[in-house]
Amino acid sequence: MKIRTLIVDDEPHAMDIIRKYATHIPEIEIVGTCSNALEAFQTIQHNTIDLVFLDIKMPRLLGTDLVRSLKTPPLVIFTTAYQEYAIEGFDLNAIDYLLKPIPLKRFLQAIDKVMHFLNGDGKRGEQDTEAPVQQTPDHFLYLRVERRLIKVNTKDILWIESIKDYIRVITGDKTFQTKQKISVTEKLLPTGEFMRIHRSFIIPVNKMEGYHPNHLLIAGNKIPIGRNYKLVCAEKFNPEAGISHSE
């Protein structure tokens, strides 16, 4: 199976790197290159394209806007030097998001995702004779950690802690620290699933194991409740008793 692939980038050097990497993958057939999104739009309209390596920040039209303009876009791997576009990229159902300069290892990982998708490993067609099962799609938090973009499933988060201009995201087996304000992080979390209980702490509601007027218990850890958050926590976790303790 040949994967007809288009490279879209306004930097010739970036195109050359992807083209060079693609020589390691017999299934990848580079059928064209475009230096801007408008040219890519025309190419996709008039040719069969299975996969696009798509830069985001280009003159006249962003790569993300190109994807939005297509009724049935091909598979997309975004390539960019700007990590702030990561969330928008994944919201557009991109297969992967590669930060420049792109290491060969990350390129191969992205192609592996493409292969799995095209081989039908998701098994989407096997449930046609059964009633569909409603599932909540996974939600991810994207963190810039030591020049790498880390994708954290919000279902794995135990709590988030603020330390000045940094946050620490604690999961069951790892801790990630990145420069980001907790107020910004709070807006990126799925609505209704997380709760601010202190100026420096956010917790996932379903991970709460025990309530005390001064703290919540999560995975055996006491997470403090701030003075200004006591009432809302009492109403959420202990509505019958109300609040009668002071911090």
C-alpha cells in the first residue's frame, strides 16, 4: 500500500528533511510539495492525497485554516516551530504534531500512528451489527517540558499545583513541570471534571477520596482547601453538613 503524501512548508530546508526521512519508509510516496497553503488547497482538490505534512505558520493562510477549509481533509501531521499551536492542531484531529527541528525518531513515531490508523486498528467497522456504545473521548493537556511537547491524558491527573509562574502536573507515576500560570491551565481542562480548591491547587473531582473542611484526600495525599474555596468545596463534597470550620 502506497500512502500518497504531500509536503506543505514555506521553508525548503524543512521540506528536504521530511523528504529525506520519507526515503526510510517504502510505503510513503511523496507526490508533491507546496510552499504555501493556497497552493496546497488546489493540489488537494485535484489529486488523491492520503497524508499531508503541514506547516502551520505560513504567509497568507495558516495550515490550521487550510484544514478547516476542507470538507474531507486527508490525514494531517502538523509540523511547526511554534508549540502554542499544539492544542488547536489536535482539536482538528491531526494524527500527530511535530515540533521543528524534527528528529527522525519522532518522524517514525508519527508514521507508525498513520500506519495503525490506515490498517484499521481502531476496529471501527466491527461494531456495525451492535448498538453503539457512548464513550467520553479522551481529553489531553499539552505541556512544554524541556523543549519537548508532552501529551498528558487528563484522566491520569491526580492534581495540579502552582509554584509562582510554573505548574506541576502530578499523575499516578509521573510529575511534569512547565512554565504556565495555573489560571491558564484551568481554562484548558474539561469543564465540570476539575475544580479549583485553592489558589495553588486544582483537583479532578472524581479522584477525591475524602473530605475535611481544611483539605481533600487524593491518592493518600492531603490537598489543602484555600480560605476562599471552603464554601464551594463544602457544598460540593459535604452539602448536608455545610461549613463550620475555619482555616
